[in-house]
Amino acid sequence: MPNPTTPNLGLNKIDRTSPETTYFDLNKYIDQNAEKVDSFAGEVQEEISALKDRLDHAVTKEITLNPGLQVVNSPKDSRFKLSEIQGRTLINLLGVAGGCEEANSWSAPYGMLSVDATIRDSGMASLKYTHSSSSSSGAYVRSNYFPIDPSKYLLIAAWVKSVSKSVSVRLVTTGGENIQYSFGRFHAAGETGGVAFRVFTPSNLGANTSVCVEAFSNDPFAIGDTFNFDSFRVYQLTADEYAQLNESTPDSYINYKYPFVPCGIIGVENPYAISYGENLLPPFYEWESLHANAKVIEPYRMKHTTTTNANEYNYHTIPALEDAYYDLFVQNAAGDENRNLIKVLDDSFSQIAEAEIGEEILEGNIRHTWIKTPPNAKYIRVYLYPKPDFEITAEFISPILAFNDDEKSFKPQRKTMLALQTELHANPEDGSEPDVLFEKEGQYFKLAKWKKVVLDGALTYEHSSNYSVSGSKRIRIPNMGRDATGSYNGAVVKYTGVTLEPAVIAGWSKNDQWGIDTTAGHTLITISNAESGWGDSYTPTADEVKAYFMGWKMSVYGGTRWDNYNGTGTKVWIRITRLNDSVGLSNNIDYTTTLPTVDAGTDALGNTYKPYQLLYRLAKEVVEPVPFEGALVLPEGQSVVEVGTGIVLREVNKPTPVTSSGVQTFNGTADPLSYRAGAILSLYENGRYKKVDVWGMRSGGGSVEISNGPAFISLNNNNYDEMATYTITYIKFDKSHAQPIKGVVANNEKAQISDLVDAAAAIIGTIPIETKGGAGSEESENGAIRTVIPYTTTKSGDAYTIATSDVLVANQQITVKFNANSSGTPMLKFGGTSAYPIKKANGSAAKFYASVYTLFFDGSAFILSGEGGEVESYGTATASDVLASKTILTTNGLVTGTMSNRGAVTNTITTQNGQYTIPAGYHNGSGKVTASFANLVAGNIKKDVNIGGITGSLEPSVKGSMSLNYTKTGYVSDYTTIATFPVGITQIAFIADSSSYFQLNSASGLSLILTDGSKRTVLLSLYEKPTKSVNLGSLLYDKDYRMRFRNIDGVVQYYGNINDVALDPTVPWQIYYETSIWAGNDESTRTVNIRLVGKLYYS
């Protein structure tokens, strides 16, 4: 019988109940027990040593979070400590046309284009091609032409969809020839859209510098056949990027590496990372939609009693991984009344029928089902609902949606987020020298190497006179680029999204070029006169140049949109976004005769002007603090993490009351968010998290969805406090591309502890010494001076912005360091709040320097406390503005004036165009400058001509005269001699009777011509119908005696006299008239009605 042993170490024991144990080998037992004790001690020592090592030495694991959704495995519960995010700049060379939101930038020779809001890949719509030609089965759409650099590699790609045709994309020359490509791919016909692309090498591109793109099909099209296209992009590639692509490159890689971005210079904007933990479902009170009969009892417990026999759904939507398994577990309270349903949705929230759905299993009181997402999955929507019948009560307890786990026990969602407010760029040519975002001591910073500037109304502009190229003008932006390295290291994109050419390529020789004068510190841009509206002979003022950069084109009132202003007529400014359509303009919306001082914004058709953008390399890198919110915590084991861009933190929003529903809707019609919202993450009431009653998503392409974005939230009226300040954190619908986020997580206990200590120190360290935005320096209870770190601003016009995630409510005081002087009526936008005016205590607009001020927020305005240092306190006069011997108090103390007192200054001008320079200084108002011209008397001036206020009386000598009475009516082309003059005549004049007239229609023209048989001098040339009667005697002739009119509306009669005309006396002269007809007009539509009655005088 075996000897008994101890339960843990297995040491030998004596069984004292048996006589046999009286005799045993004691030494053997002792040795065996000693060996076991020693072995155990060794094991304990190893474990203690290992534990000591884990507690002494921090070990971390590097993790890279890629854009989009992914599954991450963390060895420990740990905060993700960010190492770096690198910047990247994408410029879609196709410009605004790539968004496929409007058809003005495209043409379809064999069909029609329409905006389709029901099918889309990005934005609010795609473009739909419908074939309409019976003579051609070829189907294609073509963009406007745009510039490229043929020395670069090029990628063109678009999302396309056709149920019955395969579709691809191609590049076309200005001569209409298809450019050979290196490799590419069609997208096959089917219910699902996808990417078609082609890639080009420099040898493919040849010498082509201007191209267009086409979406096309090689399949034959019949009338009514269609395809949709969207997200069209054209990107430059490096040789390394080119080498990573081939014709089999999947859509997912193209969309990840080369996603569509809207027109402009697009960096990595406001990156974020969200960890959903193991349970992808939030508490019920955060669900997107709960039925009115559903009641939330606990965060993960809901009771639902039906009142109909229809399906009464409760549902929630989350982002989905492609080709992935998901398991759903829901516990029932009792019975079999619960129903679960999972749907997979595409990017337009339409159900994808191809998803693989597993059999629902009821195990005890837990209902389990699973689903496998297809390759084009974008979202999963989970439905929980009772059995469809009257008065059915179902309870849903502890729901969990897990990634690929069929034995998951319930855990609540551990959702954490790190959000950063910044934009990261890199060299737009090759991606080199990126901005880098990094973490240090719990704070986040950006090593900025690039500077992006929006060229809008906040800047100063000048006409650059030392440039002479017909059809264009060069504009200078003073003090822009003084901190740049290199004259052409960067990019400029105009309002169409098209990139400008660096002037280094061809010198300053044409439109749409740019460069930086790094010595003077100016940025220079050339602009086409056709786009600006400035005529060749006209020099725009600084404010007129600013109006162009705010989205306005100058023209002539009463003319066409494309007329240029050359110094005559009434100026009119037209929104640049309305130049290429045929719809009538709306007064005071699309055009104005008052010089604009605000950005063009959105026109009557809904098109929004996007200003020029400039990106350049800084000569010296700058470290900038980055506003942030939250921390990313990864639970031990498997979790789903989302990486994206476009997050907006805690923006103030006022709800729109919806009386019919009894709710207050945020991002509603009355007060939309600053950007179109693609997803709303959270609502805060006076800075505290607020449970939302309704989470909603608009669909169908309605006007509110287009203007506000699909996402909205609502509070029931009884859950809304009209006195509270509400802020929203949301993700923009129109996002930039994302970049990988590199960091580390704890791999042992020491790393966990160290990170907790560091994080706690960072938090505690900010409390006693940094009162951010406090009221000013003051003594604390222990006598130490408290440091105040003021908020800093950026400035656009007179609109100041403070980028912060802090929440400001009424009756709070902040300290602000303004980055620039104010110049008008200043406004301040604090974080996510609306912009509020900055006022003095008396209610008038405050004026201040680029300095530090304390502001009190009363809920409707910022009040400048104390008004110290205000610009108005001293005024703006300098010594040269004040009379000599007088004094003025300035910021530099008492200053004595230097302005000269000129008294009364007089002078006389005696020559035409004579000038007198008025000396600088003070004038008492009695001085005069008079004009006096010798021989300027009536007898020296032609009769009835007024020069300088004197009407002439001089008449030419008359050798003879003849009566003229000629009438012609009809539409037959004619050539008729009216009068013949003898040799020696040097001058003629015609005095018309009041019954004379010329009358013609829009398809005809008439010329009155003076000839000697070989030479023709056109006296009067009427090409089209003017809009009003004109007295011939009041018309001004040019040197060829030609008069032109350009309108086509109405029938007009002409009366009056032909002015004196000088003749060559050595030949005989005749006057005749001829009529003409325009090409393409039927002769029957051309009529003339002419009557010339009066006397011809000659001398």
C-alpha cells in the first residue's frame, strides 16, 4: 500500500493507522522529502526571479495601428503609448471634378449625365451615364482638361458600377488620343461597385502636359444602358510606389493607399483611434434606434412589449471588417420570444445579400448566431426585436457582438478613444520630410516641417507691376513665405482643385504659375484675365485682387459673365462658381455691383467656393503642441480598433426643435454643425456626458443630408435643458486619408505600472502650476505665484480661433494671447463654440494689439476686461500725422509732430495733361490749382463741340450740297450707291431729317461705307440689334469711323447725323451701303428697313 503524501509538495508521510508503518526507511523518506522541498524552492526562486525581473525591467510591445478597422492583440491591459504619426499630402490632380457631385466638369458625347444620390462611393452622390445614341454603341464620359507633369508616374482610379457592363478609366491627350498605359484593370459588371484603375510611366506620358480622364466601357451600349462613377482621382506616384502596384492589386489596397480625397491640398487631418474592446455593442441607451415600446432597464438589459403584429425593431450599426466572422450572443429572460438579426450593409447603408449567415442556436437561455461579411462590407447592423405578434414581451440581456469567437462570455464594451486636433503634411511630390506627431510626458506635439495657408480674404494682396504677359497678371501676397526654404518647394492649388505650375519650369511666362520670393518674403501667383475679369489695360486695386481670392470675378454690368473690365462701364462681381453654367444669375446672390468684402461661399445653385491653398516647406522646423482628448486603452487579448481622420471635438451646437416628434435635434436644419457629420460619437451637457434619446442617420440624398451630413441625434423635450450649453464630438463625413499610428503597449507588469505612474504624474503635474486660461497671475494660499498659460489664437480676417477641446460656458473668464492686431469687428471662436463678438465694456467692438488680454464670456459676447493695452486707448497716429510743434500721446509716450503747415498753395496749369504735384503737409482749404489754355476760344473750335466748357462756332467752308432721299425695305442682299462727290472734296457732312432711320433684325447686318473705288472706309457698321435707340450724332467713332453694338434683343431704330469725315482730295468718293447675312441663317429671316433723308454737304 502506498505511503500517504502531502497535497502540495507530495512529501512522504507516515500512515500511523497501519502497523506496517512501524518500520520504514527514515533516511530514504528524509532524502526524498528534502529533494522535493529543494525542487519546490528552486521553482519558487525561478518564479520570484522572473517576477522580480518583470517588476524591475519594463518590457513593451510595438504595435502599428493601420487605417480602418483591425483586430489587435495586446499582451496586457495597457494604454497605447503613441510613438509617431507621419504626415502625408495628397493632391487630386483632377480637382473638383473628381467628387462627381455635379456634371458641369464632364461631357458625354453619346449620352446624358445626371447626379445620382441613391448610388455613391463618397460624398453625397455619384454621376450616372445614360446612353442615348442610336448611331453609336460606344459609351464614355470625359472630364475637363487639367495639367500634369509627364516626368512623373501617374495613377488614375475611380469607383464604377454597372449591372450589365464592365467599366474602366483612361487618360486622353488634347488631341483626343488614348494614352498607352503600363497596366490597369476594368471593373466587371455586377450589382456591386468597385475600383477601376490604370497606371502610367513617364515613357507612357511622353510630352503630354495637359490631359483629361474618361470613364468608358468597351461593351456595346444600347439606348437606356447606364453606368455610375464616383471618387475619381489622379495621383502622382514615386518609382517605389509604382513598383508596389500591378493589375491584380486589390481594391482594398488602392482604397487604403490611394483613397479619394476632395480637391485641395489634403493632409492627415485630425487623426483618431477608437478601441471597441471585445464587445462591439454599446449599452442600449447608446443604440442608434430603439422602438417606442422598448424600455432600457439597465445599460445591457432592455424590455420590449409589442403593440402590433409587425416587426418592431431595435437596432445598432457599427463599422465592419471585410471577410470576417462575427458572433452574436443575447440572453433571454424567459420563454422564446426574442429574435436576433444581423445585416451586412455597403457604403450606402444598403443590405448586401451575399453575406453568409449561420444558423441561429438557442443554448439554454442564450441565443447565438453568426455571420461572415463579404469583401464589400462596410457596416454591420444588429437587430433585436420580439416575435411579431400582439402583446408579446421580450427581454434582451447582456448582448455581445464579438469578432470570430463562438464561446464568448459577456463583457460590457470597453470603448476608449484618442483624438488629436492637427493636420500633418509631407512633400506633395514624393512624400519625403513628413511632419511627425509624437507623445512626450502625456502630452502631444507636432514637429512641423510644412505650412499650409488658405489664400482667402484674411490676407493682403497686391498687383505685381514688373510682369508683362498678355492675357494674365501676376499677384503678390506680401510677407507670405518669408519662412520658406526654396522658391518652389511645395504646391499651390486653385479653386478648381487644379495645381499651379512652379515658375521654375518655364519661367514667368503664362497663367497659373506660382513661386516664392524668399528674399523679399512674398508669394507670387499668375492669374488669367479671363478668370479674374481684369482687362489687359486695367490694373486692379488691392481690394479687387482680394475679391478674386474670395471667389469673385470682375465683369461689366449688362455684359456677359466672361466679359473683362477695361476701365469703362459699371463694374460687377460674379461668383466664380457660376461661370460655367447656363442658368440665369440671381441678383445679390450670384452677382453684385458693390465690391465684395466677404468670401463668395455658396451660390444660388448650391456650389461652394473653395479658396486657393498654398503649402510650403519651412526653413526651420517648429514644435507645436497638439490639442487632444482621451487615451487609447487596449484590453488584454483581442479587440477591434478603428483608425481614421476627421474627428471634431466638442463643438457647440444648438438643437432644432421638432414639434411633431417632441424632440430637440442636434445637427438639425436651423443650426448645422461646422462640417457635414458622418457619425456623432457623443453629446455633452455643460461639459458632462449626456445620454442621447435618438441616434439617427439620414439617407436618400435629401437636402438636409446634403447640407448637414447623414448623422444627427435628438433629446426628448423632457430631457433637454434650454439653459445648458451642448457640445458634440463627431466625425466629419468628408474625411482626409489616414496614416498608420505607431506605438507601444505594456508587455509586463513593470511597463503597466510605469505607464500608470507617468500618466498620473502628467495629470497631477498640470493641476497646481498650470491654470490654463485663468484670470491672471495671483498668489496661492502658500504665497506662491500661480502660472497662467493663456490660450493662443489663429486669425482669418477679423475672425480669431482658439483650437482647444476645453468647454466654455457663460460667466467664465479666460486669458488669451492674440496672434495679430484686430482691424474691424473682431469675433472669437473658442474650441467647438460658435463665433462670438469681442466687445468693450460699453458694448462697442474692441480693438487690440497682438498681445495678452483677459476676456469675460457672458454667453453672447466676450467682454474685454479692463480694456488695458487697447489700440483705441492711444489711437493710431504717428509723428508724420501731427502738425509740427504739436504733440500726441502714443504707446511710445509723448510724440512731437513733423507735418509741415502749407497754408494756401496756388498754381496754374497751362498745357494739356499738365500736372502739379501737391506737396505733403497740412493745407488750410484756400489753395487753388487753375487751368489756363491760350487760344481756347469758340472760333477755334468746331461748331457745337464743347472743349473745357467752351462750345465751338467754327464751321467748314461749303463747296456744295445735295439732297438725299433713299428708302430700302426687304431681305435681299443689296449694294446701293447713295451719293457721288467730285474730285477735290476733303470733307463731307450729312444733316439728317428726323424721318431717317435704320431698322434691322438679329440675323442681318448693315454697313454704311465711304469708298474711292479701291479703298473702303466703314462709317457705320451695325452687326446685331442693340437694346435701345441711339442718336447717331452722339456716337463716338474710333479711328476707322466704325461703330459696333453687341446685344441681340428687340428691334431698334436709328436717327441722327453722320459726323464730318476727312477725305483724300485727289480721287472721287462715293457713299454706298450694303447688307449682309450671317452664316447659318436663312435669308428669309434677314430683313432691313432703311430710310435716309437729309442733306449732304461737301467742301
